[in-house]
Amino acid sequence: MSQETVSDPQAAQEAEKYDNPVASREFILQLLSEQDGPLTLNRLISHLEYDGDDERIEGLSRRMRAMERDGQVIRNRRGGYVPVTHAELVRGRVLGHRDGFGFLVPDDGGDDVFLSPRVMRALLNGDRAVVQVTGLDRRGRREGNLVEVIERANAEIVGRLVLEAGIAFVVPDHARITQDILVPMTDLMGARDGQIVRVALVEQPTLRHKPVGKVVEVLGDHMSPGMEIDVAINSHGIPHEWPEEVLAAIDGLNPEVEESHKSGRVDLRSMPLVTIDGADSKDFDDAVFCQAAPEGFRLLVAIADVSHYVNVGSALDREGFNRATSVYFPGRVLPMLPEVLSNGLCSLNPAVDRLCLCADMLINNEGHIAKFRFFEGVMKSAARLTYDTVAKVLVDQDAEARAAHAHLLEPLETLHGVYKVLRSARERRGAIDFDTVETKIVFGEGRKIEAIVPYERNDAHKIIEECMIAANVAAGRFVADHKIPALYRVHDRPTAEKITDLRAMLAEKGLSLGGGDQPSPKDFNALLSQVQGRADFLTIQTMILRSLKQAVYSPDNLGHFGLAHEFYAHFTSPIRRYPDLMVHRAIRHLLRTGAPDRFPYNHDEMVIIGEHCSNNERRADEATRDATDWLKCEFMLDKVGEVFEGRVASVLGFGLFVELKDFFVEGLLHITALTKDYYHFDPVTLSLRGERSGRVYALNDAITVRVARVDLDERKIDFVLPDDDEALSESSGDARSEPRDDQESDEDDAAKKKRKPRRRRRKKPAGDAPAGDDDENADSDDDGSDTSSAPESEPGDAEESRK
């Protein structure tokens, strides 16, 4: 064995994995970094003294291809390998912008790299690439040129087919993909002009040529029932069919737990564990039980033991990783795991034996987790309860409901008691609480939308939320204490720049944020408490939201800022979230071996898994938002010309986004529709001010608007003021052109989620001229890279936005 291999710090681990181990990735990167220049494969073989060892040469060759694929190294034109850490090279994922430019979000964190429209000609949203930082643009952002495309993210694209003057092209439905897809007339597969189609990319874009594709499926006309979800699924590349190997893996699965699988586990079948979920939930992955203890409460959170059925590296595991999350569309769910598991064998259905992984916690009277342990168990749910039922029992003291659940009254009352101490501890800790509204779409016959209504959250929702948070904290502490590679749910503190911007906006309102250079969650909560009841409360809450980062999955524990917890790991939903499954595997490994040794994952692998899961979580959010926007536009189609009361939801340089009071639907009141004056945007106060009249439109102001136009294709609703008949007439024509200046990239991400996605207008493909959290916090971490979303409910992983 060579001296280089002997000094490889990962040599022992490599030897355990392979019969003929080669140098580890870490050692190869170190070796390349120490050289004066790039090393070819032959020179690398010589350095490692592999000459004549064909098996190791082949192994090294495969490893270098994998490192190149993963963006750890690039190969120059002479075949020499260079580590990406050199020469201002940055590896990351491309995030396209609707106006043609884009950003590279670095794999290793740090500021995003701005990609000009010219560079973006060769890239599509989601691609992984290596770019070289060439300097700063006029706004001080790092700017880069493309070095190499590591991985193409879009094998297929969904959009509307356009036939013009003998030319066929597809306008992508995805707002972040701005390049039309050219389609030869011989590859239309019978599709007609205006239909929604799925095209397979035959040629990816280059700096000189647009992408070329062929129609592989005609999805239909865009007004067909259910089309909005089909388009969102295909447009965002969400897997929705089970591979043959997965179907083979679940074929013949016994619907009941086998007796042999119950042995060696703690028997909880006599304990009255119950599930508490929404009335329409089908997968039950958590059950709870609480009893009084001498120094507080004993809280047991039992979670479906998915890791027992989904083995590392199996077909189910590969597909679970590929999906990474269940996707919840209005009226339809795409599960992470097949229904035979998610709704059957892994679901904690009532009155049947189920395997579980349990967090057993002693919560003292101050709401702190004094002790905890994890164990593998077998349970039998005593009841499938809904939030409404539990609220009737505990809050409303409904006699009929209490009589029907008399056998569960004591543990439910005790559960309410532990919730109260956990909630008090949360308030003392200073976890940030936001008052936000979630909505749901109510369908009638033929999938026609009957109403858009707010979700009602009661104490039952909050009970489960606090129990799940406690279990997640215990899981985070457990894996951290044992130093095993695992995924934490990380919510980092806001950047200094965002804090400065927030304080400038607060100063305009005579307010201040405490905490100095690093304000704590308690400082944010104190501010929210201070302004509670003010007319501009929602405005201030929005400002705070926009200053916060988004929670992500990472093996590097940075704590959870929003929840004010030092340790936090998602543990409670392994049926629908792959990171939870990974945490279960880590805990099971520790329970069975007592040490992190021989755990089949290392830190670097966890980094990749965490990034993949974070990206897929964001993809799911964007897809569901697109489908919901479509449905809301469809709901408003027959309301053009009607007048509604609303509030200003966002203020941007080109106008106001207004949310209708009764429908929770947003639309744009463009600045050109404010015809009585010239209005100027104030980014500090987030308002538009009239030049002559002094009239101010600010966040959350009440406003009356008329629906001027609904564009289902672009998911756009346009408003005008009620007395502006001229604007109403004009808006019934073509889509209004909006500002295309890249200053829009400064709008923070919370605002981007709230507004309707604005598709570009159709254009002919001629020429290649450049174009113009359940549960998390907003992230406005960069200049318009849109890497985050505003919270749906609580800022810190509110478990009950989950179903």
C-alpha cells in the first residue's frame, strides 16, 4: 500500500466498504490542493502508486467521475482535475428568475452568485453547475461565468404548445424557466395549438441555442378538471408514479405486523395511546399519551417505525429519498411512500398492532424536558381522534363528546395540562409566534370550487404541536449527545444586513428591536407583544417575517432560532419526510449498538442528503402554490367587474398586491392603475406615496378594488380602483407589462411567496436575444434568489400544518 494511501485519514473506513479500497474523496481533494497545477488521471495514478493495479485504477477512475458529477472537482480541457475550492470556483444549484437572469446557490453556503441573462442561456432552473466568480456587479453582488454544468435538472418540461407561422414551441409553465422549448413539427404527437403538453428535452440549452424537445404526452386543455395539479406535478418534476422495483418490493406485504417483528420490543398495547389529526387525514404517524408524574408529567410520543420497513439502499429507500417528502395538493396527496405503507402498515390505525419508535419524556412543571429515553415498541392505538373532537372534550366541555370518550378523559386532560406548561415554557423561552392565516379550498360537485376558507386552529392543534416539538428537541439532543451523523432542522439567526434593514423600517414607526448586534428570539417576541393591537400590527409582523431565514436540513447543528431551541431534529413524521426517517435510523443504530461506529452514513453524505431534502421541500411548496394559484384564478373567472373589500398584502415598486377580504385571494393593483396621481415607492416604509395628493398606500391598509382581469394561463388577477372605468376597459386586453428591472431581485422572499407568480408574455422563439417550511420561517437571505417562503403557520416547525 502506498504512503499516500496509508496517510489517508479515511483509509480504514474505505477498507471496510470495499475489498480493494482506493483513496478517499477527502484525501484526493487534499492531494489536488497541494499541487502546483491540475493533475490528470495518469498523474494521479502515479502519485498514489497504483501503476499496474488494474482494479484500483478502475476504482479511482470511477471515483473521479463521481467527484466530477458531484461537483467536487472539474476537469479542464487537457484532462487535468482541479478542486472546486480553487480559482474562485463555486459549486451550487441554479435558481432561475422569471426575468431571465438567475443565481447560483452555493452548496457550501455563503452569498449567492448572480448569473446574467447571457449566462442563463445555457442553464435552466434547478441545474447544478460550477461557476467562476468574475467580480462584482453594479450592485455589489458576486457575479459569475459558467465553467461547467454538473447535472441537468430538467429531462422533461410541461407547458403550453404554441404554433406560429410554421414554428412550434412550448412556453414552460414553470415561472423560473424562461426559455421556450423548440419542437420540430414532426415531433408534436398530434398536439394542437394551446394544449398543455409534456416535452422531453432532446437537446439542453447552450449559449448559442435554445433547448429542443419532443412532445411525449398531451395533458389536455388547461381548463380540464384536475389539470392544475397535473401541470404542477409535471412542471416541477415531482415523481408521481411508482417504479416497477418499488411495486415489486411491496407486492405481497402482509397488511398486519408479523409476530416475529414484535419480539424484543417494549409492549405498549395496553397503554391508551391516541392519534389526533385532521378529519381528512389518512396517514397517522404519531400517537401520544400523558400521565401525571411526581415532578410533572410523563409524555410518550410514539412514532410509526418506518425504518423497520424501509431498509437502507432498498428500492423503497431510493424512491423515498428521490421524493423526499409527501406533497399535499388541494384535494390530492402524492405520498413519499406507497399507500400500503403510508396508509396501512406504517400508519398507526386504531385497534391494530403497529411497530413504533418512542420518545419517552419527563416534563417538569416548568415545561423543561428533565429526562428522556428512546426505545423500540409495539403499540395499539386506542382511538383515532380529530382536532375538533378533542377541542369539544377539553375546551368546550361538550357533555356528549366527553361521555363518548369517558375512558380517555384522564389522559386527555393530563395531555392538556402538559401542553399548558410547555406553552408557558415556550413563552418564557421567547420562541417567536406569528399570527398568520392558512386557507383551504372547498370543492363541490365536479371539482368546482365552492369556497376558500381559513383553517381554524384550536387548542387540540396546539397540544399536538407542542408534543411534537418536545419529541423533536429530545431527538436533536439524543443524536447530538452521541455525535452520530444526522440531519438537524436548522434555523439560523438573521443576517446583520437584514437586522439593519428591519431596524431602519421600525425606526420610521417609532419602534426599536432590542438585543444589540445579535437579537434573540425573545427580543423579536417582545417587539411583537409591544405592537399587538396596533392598527399596523400586521405590517410590523410582515417586516419581521421578512428579516428571518428559512429553516433547512443540515448535519451541522446551528440550533433553531425561531423556536429558541439549541437542538432540534425532525423525528415525528417519517411517513411523509425523509429527514425524519434518517433521524430514526440514527436513533435505532444507537439503540442497537450503543455507539455511532459503523453507521452507514458520514457527515459529507448527510450534507448532500440534507440539501436534497431542503430543495425537494421547496419544490413541493412551489408546486402546491402553483396549483393553488391556478384554482384561485379559476374561482375568480366569473367575478370580473365585481367590487370587493380587501387589504394591501404587499407593496412593491410596480404596485400593490391586494388580498380580498372574503376569499383570501390576491391580485395586483398595478401602479399604472392609480391614475389620479404619480406614486413613488418607499422601500423603508414599504408604501406608495402620491406626488401631488400625498395619498399613501401601505401594508395592510384597507382598500376597495374591482376585479379587472383574470388570466388563468399566467395565474394573474388584476385589480383597478372601483371608479376607474378607463383602467378596467384597458385591462381587458393583453396582459399588462410589468417592470423587468433586476431590482425586483431585492424584494425579499416572503413577499415573493405572497404575490402571484408572474409569467412572462409569450414571445416567438426567433433568435437568442437575452431576456429583460408545516412549518417554517420566511427567508430573505439574498438579493432575490427566492430561496425561501413565508410561514404557513408557526415560524418554528409547527407540526400541525402537516396534514
